[in-house]
Amino acid sequence: MKRICILVVILCVCFVSAAWAQQPAAKGQNNWNEFHRTNMARWNPYEHVLNVNNVGSLQVKWSYTGGNGSAAVANGVVYVGDYPNGTVDALNASTGTLLWSYQTGGGIVSSPAVADGVVYIGSRDDNVYALNASTGALLWTYTTGRGYVDSSPAVVNGIVYVGSDDRNLYALNASTGALLWSYATGGHIQSSPAVKGGVVYVGSDDRYLYALNASTGTLLWRHDVGPQSNGYLAPSPAVANGVVYVGSQNDKVYALKAKTGKKLWIYATGGGVVSSPAVANGVVYITSADNNVYALNANTGALLWNYNISAGSPQFSSPAVANGVVYVGSEGGLYAYALNASTGALLWSQAGLGGNQSPAVANGVVYFCGDDGEVYALGLKKGRK
């Protein structure tokens, strides 16, 4: 009898565990709330709608004229910046209907970050903006030192981290915009900072990746990742499992120990790397100017697979990973692609959208902000699973 009771308890625990595993993500977990996403790895582990079996049926649900960069998705709203018009737009994630628009004083290359009901974004009028996420009302601005703010902000523990063309990385109070600290690098910063474990990592076109204390701005270490030849397009790092991954225009991908900056491995691609890596399930995904998407073992740097995009270069599109699928854009024909994350096999592609911008994935929808100035939301046909 005792054995039977024990068996019943074990079975109950197994059933409860299975049921728990199948529960949908808690409210807000499935958001893609900033360029790197909150895990700083461009990976959404809570996406369970799109998968390798159904992503081939992706179709455009809606499009909206006026967006570029990478979208942020939070609580049913899509936030995008518009480069030529300098607006920040909030769209209904289900319909694409414009909810509000805020006019800044310059073009926007920066991608939004959304945290605690506030949207943060940089502008080419040298300012960082904080807007009410529900209404678009201006909460505060911070003016940098005569420099474009193309860097996409990261928001962690009530602090906004953002770089500027004036060569500084800034840490701002997220509630007030007050300057907490700034750190001067030797070059322009378009790189989007990644923050993890009390450290902020950012690239500069002075060829260094910097690691700074997130509370004080004190330099912890810096590592030479090669010359950045095309202006100030220093790549943005990703952080996962105690390792910082970053590409370089010297045709390499670096893996560095997050605490010390010690080199763990280097992988040589066939072209310059401007995109930010995505890291998921022990694999690093990166695009390169040689028209390839690479999948590398996160521990060793060994090549797992590569996919050649013959239609054009994906070098500026940072991959997004969700539920076994890698999403990436390409400038040739403004293509968008979905690849099997395990094998690199092509699962879906479509011309006329995407471009070199970096996708976001949330709640069964993939968002591409195309080089053509359109925002595209792609999902499955109704009733398809």
C-alpha cells in the first residue's frame, strides 16, 4: 500500500510539472522590450506559437509606413522610431493602428527600450527621450555633448544606459533623466550597450569593447576587437552564461570572459561583422558581410552550420531567436528569412520586406522594420497552429 501511495505521489508531481511547463508565459515575459531583449541575448525563450513546423506559413498581418531600426514590443504595443521624420510611434500590436506619435527634433536610428511604462529612445538631435508608454507624453530629455544618439538604450534597475557620437557612454536615472555618470571612450559609440551582472558592455569605433561597473562607470577591462572601418558602426555585444560575444569588422567573432575580458575563442568569418549576436541554447548566431548566417558553438566557437543568403547581404541585421527558429533580414530585395536553429535549413523567406533591420519576435508575431520605411508584422493564418 505504501508503494502504491508513493507511486501516486510521483505521478501527480510529474503531471503537475508537465502542466506547469505548458503554462503560457506570465504577463510581460513574452515582450521584446529593447534591442537586446531583457536577457541581453536577442533570444525569446517564452515564444511558443511559432515553431519549425508552422513558420513556413508566415504571412503579413499588417504593415505601417514610418519605421526603421528594430521594434520594441511590450504589453500589446509595438514601438518604432522613424529615421527621416524623427517620430516615435506606438502601434497596436494586433492591428497596426497608430496609438500615438511623438515628434523629436532629429532623425531616429536608435531602437526603443520600454521599461516600467516608459519608452526610451535616442535621436539625432543629440537627445535621449523618455516618453509615457501609454500616451506618448514627454517625461524628460537629456542632451548629450553634441553627438547623434544612434545607440539603442538598455534599461536595467532604474538606469538607462546609452551611447553617443560624442564618444561617451551615459548612465541616466530612468525616472528623472539625471546624469548618474558618463564614461569617455576613444571613439564614437553607435553600439547598443548590454548590461548583465552589474556590468555594462559597449563597443566603440576606437576598436575596443569596454566593460564598466554599471553603478559607477568605473572601467573594469577593455579588449581590442580590431578596427571598425565604416564610420562608427562598432558592433553591439551580447552576454550569456558569463561570456560576452561580439563581432568585428576585421571579419571575426570574439568570445570573452565577462568578468575579466579574457579571450576564450575567436571565429573568423568571410566578411566584416556589424550585427549583434543572438545566443540561445548554447549556440551563437551571427550575420556577416560575406552574406552568411553563422551558428557557432557558444563554448568552443566551432562552426555548427552556415547559411548563405545569395539574394543579398544580411550583415546589418542582428538575428532574433525564438522556439527553434532564427529570424534575419537581408538588404537584397528586402528579404526576410526564417532558418532552423539546429540545422540552418531554410524554413521560410519572403521578398519585399525586412531589409537590413533586426527583427523582434513576441506572442506569435515577427516584426521587421524594413529599409523601405515600412513596419511589417508577420504571423500565422487564423486557426493554424
